[in-house]
Amino acid sequence: MKDTGKKVKFAVVGCGHIGKRHAEMIVRNPEAELVALVDVKPAAALGAIETGIPLFNSVDELLAADLEFDVVNICTPNGFHAEHSLKALDQRKHIVVEKPMALNKSDAEKVIFKALHVHKYLFAVMQNRYSPPSVWIKEMIESGKLGKIFMVQLNCYWNRDNRYYKPDSWHGKKDLDGGTLFTQFSHFIDIMYWLFGDIDNITSRINDFNHKELTDFEDSGFINFDFVNGGAGAINFSTSVWDRNLESSMTIIAEHGAIKIGGQYMDKVETCHVKDYDMPDLAPTNPGNDYGAYKGSAQNHNYVIENVIDVLKGRAAITTNALEGLKVVDIIERIYSSK
């Protein structure tokens, strides 16, 4: 699509919290147009959604309709991401798929192959890359200011309890959710991979402390590994924190200094002590998505939609490409298989 001034037309599949966020950001963007919504629930059961937009009951119904659109945003439960992406790609639509791209490497590869076969873009949503601390630490790593990386520790301690894992929800069901690392913490694994590359020599201890009646999978774990590019790493995670999120943090021990990015959503630089370096002032990070009883990652979906439009109009490259989305799925799958 050349930059002719024509609006990019989007359809959003899945009208839960994240789907509504996608729809809102599309409506707000002057170069975008929201032309369709899809959800299995009727409009009356969805709460606040964009009014005046056709609502379809399924992806099949949307794709069979006589409706013109360019991009399908897949915001359905995790277990449907690959299936819905493949159906939309069959109809030669560009895809924006929420994390994770799939629940296993094999399905993610099928989606990538299909996108290449039909010559359509595949955008993997990892919006935490847009947060100012993420942009800053990426420049620090790539510039070599830190020197050799010795150790990286990622701590993800959140609350997810019966306010989140409700009986009628897809959350907590193995085939639709996939597990804590897929649904809650894949954003932070993506940041780690984005900064330091692939991992190997993985060992994991996985526990289910207080979610046995709520989920089909673990709520906590300790993971140790080596980075292929050098250095050792660890991920410590839990959704068993009482009442509210505690932190998401990354501590980096390197040849020329130490850095800790913390806060509930890796939204604050808590420590920066680096040889011959003065920390600049960073722009404030957008707050986490607020779902009432619990909170999620940063509200950066406006940047995701802007990137889609810029790419389709030939003004920019994809911020999170399909192979990076695949790699996050691959890493999580290997972590789970190492326990």
C-alpha cells in the first residue's frame, strides 16, 4: 500500500480487554478506520465497545462478508491465535496478532510460512518495547556502553487470583491460555530476548502454590540458563502474590556497570551505575492496563497501530517481526519442557 492518504482499514477479532484497546487505538488514529468487530458474545454482553461498527459472531462470518479491509487484529484467547491468523491469511489480509503468536513453535511456524506464501505482513504485538526504559536500555546494550554482559535476572511477581481466573473465563485453561509465561510474562521474556538474544542450558523448577483450584498449570517458577551470546540468566516468576502486583524487574550485571529497571511493569530505572556515563532523563512510561482487580502491561498499543500503518504505507520497518514472535514462543516452550 502506497502512502496515498487512504486510510488503513482494520477488523478486530476478540472484544475482550485487549481487543477493546486495539479498537480504541484504531479509532483514535486519523490514518486508520475500524470497519468490523468480531466476538462470540452479543454486543449487549461486551460492555463498552465502539458503536456503529458491524459486529460479527465469528472469523468465518467476517471473512465471508462483503466488506473491504486490510488488516485483521487477532485478540482472541491464546489458543485461537494461530487458527484465526491462518484463516485471515487465507483471505490475503495482513495480521496483527497479540502475544503469544501461538502456543507452540510448530503452529507459529505455520503462520509465518502462510504469511510469506501470500505476501502479507505479520505483526507480533510486544508493546512493552515502546516504553522509554526499554528503548533506553536497548541503546545501552547495542552501543556497548555496558561491555560484556555477565548476569541478567528477570523478576516477575504479579497477582492473579479468583478475580481473574473465573469459571467462565478462558484464563487458566491449558488449551486456551497456555500457562503463566505465555499469558502474563511473555512481554518480559520478549524484552530479554530483544536485548540479549537466545538462551540455552535451561533448567527450571515449576510450582503451583495456590492456583490448584483455579488453573490447569503452574503459578510460579525459577529458571536458570545461559545466553548464547555470553553471560548467565535467570527468570523468577509468580502470580501468587497476594492482592496486587509486586514488581516486574530486570537487573543487569555487566563489565562496566549495573542497571536495574523495576516498578510493577519495568517502567522505572531504579539503578544506573555505569562507568563514565550519566543517566539522561527519560520520558514517563505509560501506565499499565488497568482491569480493575488486576493490572497488565503498559498501555502502548497506540504505537503498535502507528507501526502497522507506517509499515503498510512504506514509511517504517516492523517493530516486532514474526520471527521474533516465534522466538518468544520457542523460548517459553523450551522452558516448560525443561522442568
